[in-house]
Amino acid sequence: MNVLLVEDDDMLGTSLLENLREEGYLAEWLTDGRQARATLKTNQFDLVLLDLGLGGYDGIEVLRDLRLRDHRTQVIILTARDQVLERVNGLDNGADDYLVKPFDLQELLARIRVISRRQLGNGDPLIRHLGVTLDPYGRKTWFQGNPVSLTTLEYALLLALLERPGRVWSRQDLLARLGKSDEVHGSMIEVHVHAIRRKLKSDLIKSARGVGYFTPKAVA
């Protein structure tokens, strides 16, 4: 997807841009509402990640202007404004989703993936694979219809493996996905994989000897 990030916080913007590109998205970053408004008039994006407290034009003004011309581009509001009325206002003005700062990067990426699947014609936000069901919004897990309680890191690890069945993830790749460094958390992947297997009572997560871990593709 082609993503426009509109965020005036330099640290957050730099981090989000880097992570979006690492996930394979075409991402552009702007820091000013006036720039965003002008860019959206002349360029087409699949998704806009929109802060509300911007210079030039407020994020709501940018959103209203976009919706007057374009009802296809998906918009996720990223803001520290956490009041219910603020959320209602953002959604009523055309936002597709609303995430309050500070938020977890993995939750944002999961919501982006839901939008991506929706654009590809799969409107079901749930991820289902080999008896496991994940809810990226509620961070809930079921195995063969039964709820399973996972920690935040266990859930993020399982989510990564289920999103791309058949891909072998190295330990370093999974640590990066979880936002952890190899030096500090050298053995944590093995520990969490063991915990997931125990909780699911399943060997869904396979080991690629000397490489990493994967979940097998479903048999047609």
C-alpha cells in the first residue's frame, strides 16, 4: 500500500516511517497540515495515518477536505486526544479508525493489515489458520473455538507467524518484529514459542533447524 504519514512529532514520525518501510509499504512523511492538504489534492494514497494536532491546518480540517473529494482513501487517526467525543468527532468526519497515543506499534501494524486485507476484498478482520483464530483489534485468540490467554509478546509472535504461513522467521527477525534487541533478549523467542505450544496444546509452530520458526501452509 501507498501510505501517507502526517505526524509533527519528529521522534514518532521517524520511527513510524522506518517501520512502515520495513513492512514493505511505500511511505511518505509530512509534518504540517497545510502540506498534507496540498499533497492529498494532487496525489493518491491507499492509507493516511493522520495526527490531529498539526500546524497549518488541524487534522480534522485535513480529513474534511479529503472526504469532500475522496471517499476511497482509508484514514487512521493517531492522536493523544482520548475523549469519547473526540473519537466520535473523528469518525463522524470520515476516519476509518482511531488510535490513541501512546499506542503499541504492533497494534497499529495489525490495523493497517486489516485495511490492506479489506482493500483486497477480504473484509473479515479475523485471521484464521489451522484451527487458530486471532482478533487483531481485540488481541484475542482461540484454538478450535476455545479461548486461549496469551501474553502481549506471545500474541505478537503468533500473529507474525500466522500472517505469513510458510515463511521461516529467524530469531533476529522475530526479535525485530517484537521491538526487542538480540543482545538483551537472546533466548526469549524459544521461551515464548514453548509457551504458545503449551497453551495451544498444538505443534502449530514448527522449527526450522538452525534457522528459526514457521507455521505450515494450509493444505488445499
